[in-house]
Amino acid sequence: MSDLAALRRTAERYALGADRRDKALWREVLADDVEISGPGFSITGLEANLGSIDHLAHAFTMTRHMVHDMDVTVDGDTAQGETRSTAEHRIAAPDGDKLLVWAIRYQDQWRREQGTWRFNRRTLIVDWEELRAVSNPGGAA
């Protein structure tokens, strides 16, 4: 697998881990000293960041993170770049569920550790957000 394909896979595994609430997936792609920051938060260390998955489970009924495109530069065993994504967060509400949608740009740094690329820094930038009503055609949940 090329470095660029492997780096994209880290972003996809991160997204899947968030959506499935699967800490094992995040353990695959986060370095022990990872720092993840964004609007109003900064969390350092693997174990502390795994707690973010618990927060997602409490704050939202479900989420869906989609990785769109990446602009990455590789320099030996380090890489940096931008990952553009969309994150959808379903929120239960008495007047009907809502969907909070974020257009995201992650400023990413990776480090190759024992042949595996891992994030050692992710900075979340929300370019804009939307709040939409959720419709359930056919009564699907």
C-alpha cells in the first residue's frame, strides 16, 4: 500500500471508529502522544482521546463521518496535510430529530511507528454547520 493510501486509511478508520463507537479502531490510528484539538477543546494522549468516543455516544443518537479528499506531504516517517470531511450528528429532540452537519477541515500530522501510520496531531476546523430536520421515509429509524 502506498503511503498516501495508508494515510487515507488512517482518516477512514478514525471516522469509522467514531461512528461505530469503536475504541479499538482509534487505537489502530492514534499515537500514544496524540493531540486532538478543535473549537473549545484540546485533548492530549491516547487514553484521554478515547474518552471522546464516550462523549459522542452521550451527545448524539448516531453519527456519520465521511472523508472526502486529502492534500498530504510525506517526508520520511512523518507526514502533514489537510483532510476534508463532513460529519453528521443526529440529535434526539421532542419535536423531531435534528441533524447537525459540519463541513470540516482537519489539519493533520502523522508519524510512522513500526511501519504503521498514526495521527500524532489533528486540529479540527469547522468551516460551517447546518441544522436540519430528519425525515424518515417509510418510518425507518
